[in-house]
Amino acid sequence: MKMTLRALLGATVSLTLAQGAMADTITIATVNNGDMIRMQGYTEDFTAKTGHTVEWVTLEENVLRERVTTDITTKGGQFDIMTIGMYETPIWGKNGWLVPLSDLSAEYDVADILPAMAGGLSYDGTLYAAPFYGESSMIMYRTDLMEKAGLSMPEAPTWEFIREAAAKMTDRGADINGICLRGKAGWGEGGAFITAMSNSFGARWFDENWKPTFDGEAWANTLNFFKGMMDESGPAGYATNGFNENLSLFQQGKCGMWIDATVAASFVTNPKDSTVADKVGFALAPDTGLGKRSNWLWAWALAIPAGTQKEAAAKQFIEWATSKGYIEMVAAKEGWANVPPGARTSLYENPEYQKVPFAKMTLDSILSANPNAPTVDPVPYVGVQFAAIPEFAGIATDVSQEFSNAYAGQQTVEEALAKAQAIATEAMEAAGYN
């Protein structure tokens, strides 16, 4: 028995040394959103379990997209894991720029990933990125201000109702804006919001022949409505506000309504950070009666660039960060309301999570977004708040800048749309679509 115990101890020491010798330091590029910041605080748990250490490169959303796109297209090799989304993943997977996640462990349970998320993060049936969290968008609103305005929020409101409510909830003297929305340039910032909104107004980025449609009535209606409502009831400088800026305004009690990512619900209802945590209600993103709501579909996901020298360690991190175990760890330490949402079916089947006030509205919003039929009229592209073609990011970045300039009063809506039409037409012709 003693010999066996000594042999076992020797084997354990050898295994520990071997693990130590193989320990890597992986570099991860990520976005400066709250759930990602929270994840960084738990990195010690990953290191304790695997021996691997992590270096974080945390960037603002527009900068992150620029950095990781440059790195992957030039084979720069700066990162072992990149935080990307549903736009990049299928395109980069098709190009062979990402490591397939086809050999994750049985314990990880790939089948538990929500089908909407797995589908958007796959190419040709192969998963190329694992969702850290999934989201749609919805309305978050101040129940006390809505009541004070003498109104009741419908579960599925129209844009006309939202504009009326925003005007009634606005109190400039008390520094309360009736509505806070993204106006910031960037295809995934203000560009994502206005695209999702435009779907509900009957607009499209491209018609069935890949012709840009910014010269149509639907886009004019979208931008004029948005700018009119925001000038009436939005915060000063809304043309430069994105997700994080609006989150801060809402948490400070300076917004009556905010339509944005469902993932924000945990932050606006957290009394540690939000002054209005006990006064927040939720509703589906608005429509105009044409059959499409203005909510998007997205996942911030972790992917491994092809060519990394640390593929095994990177896969271990992805399994750790996007696992059921990670969700349970956060729940145990910070409560179920603060776990990363929208990624796993089992989360929405969990009776404890079902008690979270925004859980059902988040899932309903995710399930109602259809990237294969995002618009009122048919389109040749997939994607709700983006068109899943390689040229889109560049075109939409430039177009969103023109829109932001119009919001800021530097040009008219008509001028912005004319420039958008010219930008998109030139780019699509150069790419050979027309």
C-alpha cells in the first residue's frame, strides 16, 4: 500500500510539473463592455484550473473592430483569442482565418448553445466562435416617469407611441431626457441601431439586385423620425453617444427610455451601479405596423485566429469562459441577474434564472429577430443590423459617419442620405456586385 501511495504521489508531482512546463500566457482582445470587464475579474479561476495566464487588451468597440480586423487580415499574430461577433465569424471562418471549434469537450455541451447564436457563429455547419453572451435589443424604461406622464407602456409598442412618451417624459429642468439612443458613428454602434430601426420602417441596405436604397422614401422616413425625436427629447450631444455613454446616462437617472442591447438589463437594474435600479421596466423594440420590429441579433463571441501558437490554451480558455460552470460561478458570487445572458438554452430553463425580471423579454427579443428575413421587402443578404458581406463594415462605417454628421446638425438628412447612396454605390460597383 505504501509503495502504491508513493507511486501515486510521484505521478502527481510529475503531472503538476508537466502542467507547469506547458503553461502559456495567452493574449485576448476584448470589448470594454460590462460583462467582459466582469470576466476579467475571474481570470484567476481560469489560471488556477489550467496554469495558463491571460493578458488582456481591452478596447472601445469601434477600436476593437479595427484592431482585430487589421490583425487577422495581415496575419499580425498579436492575439490568441479575439472577441468578435456574428458579422465577422462566418466571413472569417469561410476564409480560413479562424480555428474551427469542432472538437470542444463533451462536458462543454455545444448542443446547449441557443440555435440562433450557434447559427450566427458558424460557417457551413462548423462553429468558429463560442458566444460569451448573446443579445437582441429591447426597450428599457423608467416606470415612475411613464406613470408620471400618464401613460402605460405596451408590451409591443409602436414608434409613434415611443415618440409621444419621450416628449412627455422629457424634463430639461431636471436634466431628464425622454429617450436616449445611439447616434455614434461606427457600423456596430449608431450604424447598428439605425439599421435595425430602418427595418421596421420598411428600409433595406440593398435591394434584390444589390443596389443601395438610401435614395428611397423608407430611409428618409427613418432618419427624419430618428433625428426629430432625438432633437425633441434626446440628450445634448447624442450624435456621439454609443452603448456605454447611454448606459451611464440611464444609470444616472437621466433617461426616460433607452432602446439598446438586452444585455444592458442587468446593469440598469443593479443597485450597486444604477440610481434607478428599482424603477425599470421592459418592452419589445418598437415597430411601425409593417411586420418587422426594430430589434437586432448579436453575440459577442470568442474566436481563435488561425496561426496562433497557443491553440490548446486558447481552447481551454474559451471552454472556461463560455461554459455552464462560468455562469454558475457568476451566479453564486453576484446573483443570477448578473450572469452573461442569451447564449445557452439551459439558462432559460433554469427556474432561478426565470425569476430574473428581464429574462423572458430578452429571450422573446432574441427569438423574434430573424437574420434570414430581416426586412419588410426581400433582400439578398443575411443579417438584421448588418449585411453579411465583407464590404459591409467599410461601407457602413462611412455611412454611419454621414448619419452622425446629420444628427449633429452639420448637414441635412437629405445630404447625408445622398452621400450614403454615393458611398455605397461606388463601393458595391468596385466590388463587382453591380
